[in-house]
Amino acid sequence: MGWALVAAEPHHRKGWIKRFDARFWTVDFARPMMASVVTTAPAALRVEAVFYNRQDLAGLIWEAEDRWDHPLLAYETKRDFRGTRLSFRWRSGGVKPLDALHGPTLTIEGRDAEGNARAWYVRLWNYASGTAEDAVVSLDFDALDGGFLLPGEADPVWAGDIDRMFVSLVPPDYDLTEAALAAPVEGWAEMSAITCTGSGSVLAIGDAMLPEHGLGIANGYDDSYHLTPARVVRQMVALGYRGDVVHYVGMSHYMRLEAAGGGFAVSADGGALNASTAAWHAAFAAACRDAGLGIIWSLSYELFDAYCPEAWKQRDAAGAPALTGWVPPSTLLSPANGAAMGYLQAVARAFVGIAAAAGLDVKFQVGEPWWWVNPGGRICAYDAAATAALGSASVAIADVRGALDAGQAAMLDALGGLLAASTAALVDAARDEAGAAGLTSHLLVFLPTVLDPYAPELRRANVPAGWAAPAFDVLQLEDYDWVTAGRGAETAGARDAMIQRLGYPAGQQHYFAGFVLNGEDRALWAPIAAAAEAARRAGVARAFVWALPQVARDGFVAFDGEEEEGEVQAYDAVDFPLAIGREALAVTEFSTQIVSSPSGHEQRASEWAEARMRYDAGPGIRSEADVRMLIDFFRARRGAARAFRFRDPFDQSSAADDGLPTASDQRLGYGDGSRRQFALVKHYGDGDAVQERAIRLPVEGSVRVSVDGVETAAFAMTADGEVLFDAAPAAGAVVRAGFLFDVPVRFAEDRLEVSRATFLAGELASVPLVEVRAPW
């Protein structure tokens, strides 16, 4: 599998859309209200909103800059709205009408002709023809005025530099106070027959269509609630994702709410899902169906803390609730609480019903169910429901990471029983809702938590025997904390441990790779892609990338070739004939773009983070036997098709003088008390100009390692050429290593030309080789 991080460039394939295309509007709002936007026709959209407070406001948004699509698929940024006319039919209900104070207003944010930031407030009723809830609105951006009453309060809009615009939707009783409404209010608005004309009406848009590849994609409603389902599915298909999509229904947007204790809490009265969520997911299911995609509906035990009834929360022995690290936090539902589990079952039934209505095969995932552990090893297994369910088996566990006695171990086993029973009941409810059509069940397990090496007994509670095959159809494993922390080598052992404990072979497993939380950490896609490929090589049924918003933000693309093409990307772990290579000519190259001005000044941009090596092995050919050896090797590599190992005659050691390596030659990094895996690197230069070169092919048996200056043999080398310690170096400990290494290369050409006459006459053959980037 290949992969890349791309950015939009002028040479990328482009198409054209009309500005204000229905698919690319978004919606947003402040908690606790909910809203969604879906396309109902090629030139029509519908917003569903649920209001809880008198000051709730939803915005239907058009942005001049596309911040949500993949760089290959985004529409162009065009802030000049002049020469643009927009018209549409407006229909609404359950919101302030067009003619009311605080009725639908188009807020335009940008800059005036002098470049000063400002906003204009365009009352749509001033440009409407019809009734207050069914009208045609016509807007000419060259002749548009803000202000409530026209012409007396006219505030001319300068449309040459607009960042975004949005139509506001508020409840009928909107009055800017913080008071709650007497009851939740459901409202809606539709824009249909959306027409954009004029010289500014057309936008270029990325029109890439990547070939299908082997990776699956995961997504979450909490990250995409503001987008239209049509926009989300367009990206998935265009980026080459096929088969089943894993869709996490989220933990903070799908629920109905009711007033409780001065705030709001989840409620299943009138249905488990709010109207906005139900409409969005119905459209999403239909869009996936039409695109040939399936959906694995993922529901977790995680719930937005502010909406969770206090009695439902897992708690530690001190009564502190289980809170995740998100801001604001989510909490974990107690598997022992009947009301909490009944609520989850109602939610599962609702989403299964949506899948069935769309004609999709029903596939349901129980996502990351576990007993949470608060800081200090305080297991959250002491909520009232858990304590009552355990009875005398509930004993004190001060720190689940410590040595446990028989009673404490028995408590963990009992907790595992409660967890397994709750997940079984959840799947049974979903299966019952699916009816005769049947259901494929999935279980997602987060390995770094449930197989925490510092709390080995925790797996009694969090990997219960009740999960053993055939309790679920598919076991799904996730380990992104390890991968992004450089501990990806631990996955293979964890997978083996899960097979041994639960009995699901690799062929009944899925693997989740990712994710990259922050855009500045884009470099983490490299180990993520490598981990996904390693899982595929291990034989898992499917590997998924988590998640689409990060894929789009960072420009991640994946690609496979056909089977034959996949072979020609291969790497053979064989050495180029050393005797021939020893006399090779070596060339070190970079790629630098240089632009010279008429004055002679230059701008230089380095395009490669690392140098690439080229070699000519021709000077090492000294005899006809060498020629025959070279031809044999060339044919076995199928010309330039397959890479191989090559020993650089000038740079093959970690030592500064290219001599024998020592355990202190190169600094690999610093310990943090948990990281066990360190990649080999070699540094060139010093100070601010130092370059770090990744070493992928150490010579077997040559690697020497030290921790804080003390050489150690307590490590192994992974298949990717990285150091894997038996135990994690202490926090702050400097890790160094020395090694001999080879360079991965291929033949630069698909032809090898050697003439007996010229060779015997002393003319040197040319055998160009070029370094290849890992992964190969």
C-alpha cells in the first residue's frame, strides 16, 4: 500500500460548480441545541433544528474558503462575491418567520472596500416575494443592503472581500434570554430551486477520483454533524474508500434532551434520537447505499458528561466520575446500570432502524466498552449500580496497577462478567430490531487500555471471557496510542494475546489505524500507514483509517495497484554483490527549487526532507564472472521492479569515521517510562543545520544500544529495523545506538547493457542504482 500527504496544486484535476451548491453549505450552533443540514435534491437543502433555550440560534453557513474537504476535492477560495446573484425558494416552520423581528437574517462577514473588518445584516424579508414562511428570495450581491427597514436604514454591502455568510434560525420564542423553553421546539427550513448566476457564480472544484484501494475509512457524527451527508460520502468515494464505512454515532450530538437540575439530560421520550440526527443519518444511509458503501454503526458507552444522569456514570472508590481527557469531557456509562444500558439499547435500535429503512445490511459495533481507570490506577467500578450488582464481591482496589490478592482478582472477574452481559444485551437488542434480515456484530477494543502492561490484571475486567468467540462475528482492534508514540511493535504481541484470550483468528479481525489529532503532527501519518499495512500483512480481514476529518485536513491519500503492480513495488531482502558494489560511484542529491529575480536575488525551497542517494556500480565489474553475477542478479530483480540492499562504500556505519560502530554513536531519543520502540537514525552536521536520516536496513548482528551511557542487550530488532526494548527506558534516559547499515535501492533502468568487446577493451559498464524511500 502506498500513501502520500497532498495539497491542492494548479495541476490537479478540476471541475466546476455553481457557487452556493447545496452540498457545500454547513450548519453550526451552540449547545445544547441540535441542528443538521441535508440535501434533498441537486439544488435543494433542508435544515432540521431542535431548540432548548430562548436564545438558541443555528446558522446555515456558506464559507468562501473550503475548510472541510480534502485538498484534492475542495472548491476554490474566492472571496469576491461581486457579479453574483442568488435566488431560492424559502420555506420554514417552527422558527421565526421571515417578516418577524429576529427572523432569518443573512449575516455577511468580511471587509469593506478599505480593508476594515466588519459585518452586514441583511434581512431576507426585504428581498422576498411571497409569504413569511413560503417565499422566493432574490439577492444581487452588487446591490445588497443590510438594515432592518429599507431604504431608511440601508447599510450597503461591499461584496468584494467576504469570508463567510450565514442565515440565522431561531425559535419562535427567541428573546436573547438564557431561560429554557417550556418544552423543546423542533423547527425546519428549506432552500430549494437554488440558482446562482452572474460572472461570479462559478467556482473551480477538485475533481479527483482515486482508484479503489484496500483501506477502509472511519468517521464520526460528532466531527461531521455540520456537513451534508452528500459531502461526506463524496469524499469517501473520491478518495478510493469502498466496502463498509465505520460510522461512530458519537457521544454528544445524537441524543434527545430534557430539562434536568438546571441543565439538560438525555431522554428517550419520543424516541432516542433528536430530529436533526434522525434526518442526517437517514440521508447518510441513503447516500452510502447509492454509492455502494455499507455502514458499520458504532455505538460506545461514552456520553457527553454534561448530558449524563449522575447515577449512570462509572465512579471510583472516592466517588469521582469516569471522565475522559476531552474538553469538555465525556464520561463512561456503568455496565451495571439498567437505565443506562436500556438507553443505549434504545439508541442502537434507532440506528438499526435507519439502516434497515435504507435497505442496508445491518452491521453493528459495540465501540470500546470498558471499566474506566482514573489517574492513580483508581478503577471506576464503585458506582451504586456496580456495587449492588457485585454484592460481597465488591472489595477495595486502591490501585489496579499493583499486586492484587485473590478477592481483588475475583472482583475484576465479576466486573468482566457484568461488562460481557451488558454488551451481549446491547447486541441482542440491535439484532432483535434487525429482525429476519439479521445482523453482523462487531466489538471494538482499544488495546493500550485493556492490555496495559502496568495493569496486567485489568484484562480480567476489560477483556472478559464472555467476549470469546463466537460472542461477536468480528473482533476489531485499535492501538493508535502505541502507533503514534513509536510503540507500534507492541501490536503484534497484543494481537496474539487477544487471539489466545478470545479465540478470534486474524481473518475475523479488523484493525483501526490512526488518528492524528492535531494538524501540526502530520508526520504521524507515516507510522499510521505502516501500521495499517502491517495489519494487512498479518492477515486481518480489513484495516480502517480513523478518521475522515483528519484525512481531509492533512491531505492523506492511500493507493494500491493491481496484484501484478503490487508485486513490482516489492522489496527483496538480498544484498547486491558486495565485491561489485565496493567500487561504486556514489552521488548524494537533493531537490531544490530556485527562483531568481532580475536583480540576481534568489528564493530557494528545499523539496526533500532527506537526501536521496544514487550509485553507479559499473566501476566494480572486473571480470566476466562479475558480469554473469550481475546479469543473474538483475534478472532476479526483474530490472527496476524490485528493490534490494546495497552497501554504500563511503557511508555504511553510524560511527563518525565510518568505522566500527559503538553503542553511543547516534542519539535515538529519550525515554518517557512507557515507550519501548526507537527508530534508528544517523545525524549529519551539527547545530541548527543538522539533518536526521532514517535508517531502515541495519546489518544483522551489528546493532549496539546504550541507555544513559550503559550498553544493554535487553532489546530486539523489529521487522522494520527498529529497536524494541524488553522494558521501557526511564523518563529522560538518553537512548543511543551504533550500527552498520545498508541502503534500499533499485536498478535505475529496466535494461542492462554490457558488450564483451568494449568490456575486454577496458571500457567500464554503467550500472545506475537509485535509492528508494521506505516503505517499499
